[in-house]
Amino acid sequence: WLVLWPGLALASVVYGVNMFGDAVRDILDPRLRGGTGRYGVRAKKEVKK
């Protein structure tokens, strides 16, 4: 039990920093703007016949 709470605190800090970094990258990375996917690949539209 002595390790549980510090371990959970450390895991939550790491998770929070990871989420913050993802948000900053999404805001600042220009390749993610303009309707492209996460890796810069535009989704293909299906054509109805």
C-alpha cells in the first residue's frame, strides 16, 4: 500500500503531461490543419454512382 498512492500520482502526472503535449502539438503543427488526418493524409471521398 505504501507504493500505491505515489505510483498513482506519478502515473497521473505523466498522463497529464502527455495530454498537454498532444494538445500543444495539435495547435502548433500546421500539417494537421485543413482537413487532413493525423499523419497528413487526406481522407478519400466515396463517389456515389
